[in-house]
Amino acid sequence: MGSLADATYRVYLSTIGTLRKRTDVVYTSEGVTGVSVTLIRGDMDGDNDVDGDDLDTIEGWDGLNVDDPEWWVPNDDGTIPFYGDLDRDGDVDDDDYVIAYANNGVDGDA
């Protein structure tokens, strides 16, 4: 693989449970600059929006925590309850639902 030319590159970032974010990254032989992003949480099904389906999924996981055997077991759609722990405190509860609900109706970058 060759080296990259000094330029500005468009990069898309996301993690499980977040919307896709587009950012421009300036690359030079000295390194990378211009990277600062905030990822929006709540996209449980990976379709790049937060909607009722995502809220329903989180609601269905309400009360589960790291001690539950199904915490890491994929559902039929491939999601796992761990994904719904949006505040990363070890359980899925109202706090996680509030995070997703605040982002309801938001789409990720195309």
C-alpha cells in the first residue's frame, strides 16, 4: 500500500449504537490535524437514524445489566443488550432511553 498524499480527506466515523459522522481530516507528512467529532448515540439497528425502532429496542432491554446471561447474546437482528447501555454504566435503564429519546428523529451524515 502506498503512502497518502498531503491533502484534506473526508472521513466517516461511527461506532456501534452511534450515527455516522462525516469530518474532513487534514493529512500531511507531519501527521493528522482537524479531527474533532461528537458521535450521537441511539442508533440501535445501524440504519443511521434514531427513531421509534431504536427506542423500542432500548425499552425492550430495560432492566438488563452486565450480570444477565443475555447481555452479550445477539438478538435475531444481530443487536445485543450491551449496545443499549448508552451511558456505559453497566445496565440499560431510563437514563439510556433518555439519551436515545433526545436524539429521536436525528439522521447521521450521508
